[in-house]
Amino acid sequence: MRALLFTLLTAITLPASAQTADLSQSPRDWVVATVKTELPVVTRDNLYLRYLSRRVDERGDVVRDTIEAKEGAVARLVSKEGRALTKEENEAECARLNATLEDPSGFLKHHKRDRSNISLTAELIKLMPDAMLWTYVPGQPQLAGRSPQQVVLDFHPNPAFHPSGMAQGALGSLEGRIWIDAQSHHMMRMEGHIFRDANLGWGLIAKIYAGGNLELDQRDFGNGLWTYSRLTMDITVREVLVHTVKVKSLFEATNVTPMPAALSWQDAIKVLLTAPLRP
């Protein structure tokens, strides 16, 4: 579910005057090139990052120091509700990490789920050129303070596209807008709106209700290192027929840097224990 939502995310437009990119090619051609560029961002097998990840939802506002290891990401809680951890909270977090070193079953289960989500996300990204109909946005409204050449496209479900699975079928309920860096072909922002109910497994597994909005912002953190910097979701989901939840959350990534070398998950935890990043 998270991977599906991640694939369909978006961002708010900030009109500004800027140079206009070459629009002589078809909108779909821009999307094909962008998909080719974005897939390595999603599947990254030879680049591991460290960053501060902030999450705000109904459970609160927390910041974690996150390290991507060879087997999956590990994280240490470093801030709650905009403040540093108390002595007791910090000791509890260190105890949790040490317990993970002694019994990795929970981490390994989480990693297996993460790898499955990454594969699903990559699958959906590959479908976007054909699953949607793409059009140039009149006037090409640009994002302020960003690349001087942006391509702005609107997308709507392609009625000729025939999905072959539950996740693919949900694309038929999404419409929105994307901004593409004309030079690098990276997606800068994407805005999505769920304009009709999306039923997964005929609604037996989950139902995403119309009216939801999803936003994703990506940027270059230096030396061509593109990754997400902000993600918001405001949707209502019913899971397994009876459990309906409203998902309103914000994710932010800051202090993004590549790791100098790939670490095992055990070594990554040891780094978090000895030298955590602070907001």
C-alpha cells in the first residue's frame, strides 16, 4: 500500500516566470525519458544514503537519523515534538537498537517488506507513460526558485490501458500534474488527486476514497544526487472491509549525504549508537 501511494505522489505549483523548455516533442516522450531517469533513484543498489527523516502524523512529530545499509535502512529516534529526547527516551532508544543487534528477526521482516514495496514502485513507474494520457499545461507554470527550465504536464487515466493487477488498477483513479527538470529529466514535483474511489481486490482488500491528495517533492542534494525531500498524504482508506482510517502525514528528508562505503545493518546500527546526527 505504501509503495503504491509513494508512486502516485504530487506537489503544489508556484507560478513564476522562467525560460521555456523545448516542447516540440510529445508529452509522452518527456515521461518516457523521466521514467528511465527515475528508476535508478527508486531501485538504488550501489548508493547508500544517510539523512534526517521527519514524520508528522496522528502519532506526533518525530525525527530519525536514518542510514541505508546493504540489507535495508536502520534509524535512531533523535527528536520528538521539536525537542531533543529526554535522558530516559534516549536510553530507551539505545536499548531498542541494541536489542535489534541481538535479535534481528524484526528488522529482517521489515526489510523483506521494503524490498517488495520497492519492486512494486518500480513496476508502477514503468507503466506511467502508457497508463496515463499526458498533455502540456498551458503557460507552463514554473516552480519558483528551482531549475530555470521545467516541463509541466497534466495526466489523466488512459481509458485504453488495461491493468493486470490490483495496484495497477488503482492508477485509474488518479489524475494530476508533474514538473520535470528539462536538463536532467528528473521529476521535481508531482501532484496527484484521487478523483474517484479506488478498489483494491474489488474493495475486499482496501478501498481508497475519492477526494484524497498526494504530494511529492524531489531535489538535487548536490553532485547530481536526486532523491525525495518532502512527501505529504491526505487520504481516507478502508482496509479489509471494516477498518477505515484517514491518513494525513508529512515526510521530510534533510541533511541527505551519500555513505562513503556500504555498511552492514549491524555496522550501521553501531554508527547510530556512537555518532547520531542531530536536527
